[in-house]
Amino acid sequence: MEAASYYAHIQGMTAIAVALLIGFGALGTAIGLGLLGGRFLEGAARQPEMAPMLQTKMFIIVGLLDAVTMIGVGIALYFAFANPFAKNLVSYIATLS
């Protein structure tokens, strides 16, 4: 197997991993925000005097949910542009021959 073939395989698997990281991160955040927003509206409808306190807590949790997604996007971009697997390709090919 040639080095170009190994590199193409690494790039293909990295593209799949990046897509899964970003896709599942976005999906999880969307589901979490939907549940959170619905529960906030239920709580505010039941006790309107608690709405400001619930809103503050909701925004804190929304920030944490978005932070988790942004960490996943950062890791995905690291894999896409500074691929640590492709950097080890030269030493791996040297061990094969």
C-alpha cells in the first residue's frame, strides 16, 4: 500500500469523525435547548413570579450547553486542519518497510 493510499484513508476517516463530532454536538444541544425552553415555559406559566429567577438559571445552562458544543467544534477543527494522525504517517510507513 502506498503512502498516498494511507493518507487518503486517514483523511477520509478524519472527515467522518469531524462530521460526527459536529453533528452529534449540534443535535445534543438542540435537544437540550428544546427541553430546557419547554420546561422554562412550563415553570414560568405555573409561577409567573419565579420567571426572572428561572430565566437567569436558564441562560446560565444555555451558556454551558453552547460551551460543550463549541469545545466539540474546536476539537473537530483541530482534527480537520492539524491532523495528528496524518503527522504520524511517515513513521508508520517506515515501520512497515
